[in-house]
Amino acid sequence: MQTSWHLRHTDQILHELDTTLATGLSEDQAGARRTRTGANELQAGGRHSPLRPLATQFSNTMVLILMAAARRSLRPPAWPPS
């Protein structure tokens, strides 16, 4: 299993990437890597409804229990207190 980048020593990463902190990549190296690995872009995800984050809040069991308790506490008593 390969160690995560943030846990590795800087010198080791620079050696593996064949670069230095002082000069970085040359234009040729950057072009070759871009050709080999593709552009450094995020893939567009599927579109979600703006209401989806709100709906997911109500799928949590604890939220549902608290909402039921709040609704019960707002209901008037079944009979007037003596």
C-alpha cells in the first residue's frame, strides 16, 4: 500500500516526481505529463436539486426524533391543568 502524499518526506516526493523546489517543471516536462495524465481538471458531477441538501437533513433518525418531540411539545394539552 502506498503512503499518502501528505505523510511522505518532501525530498522523497521531489525525487519521485523528478523535479526540484527551486525550478519546478520545465515547459517540456509539464507538457509531457499533461499528455500522459490529462489536464488537471475536476470532472463535472451530476446536477442535484437545490432541495436535496435540505431533504437529506430529514433522513437522519435523531433529527426526526427531535422534530417529533418539538411537535408534541407545541401541541396543547389534552385537558386543562387542574
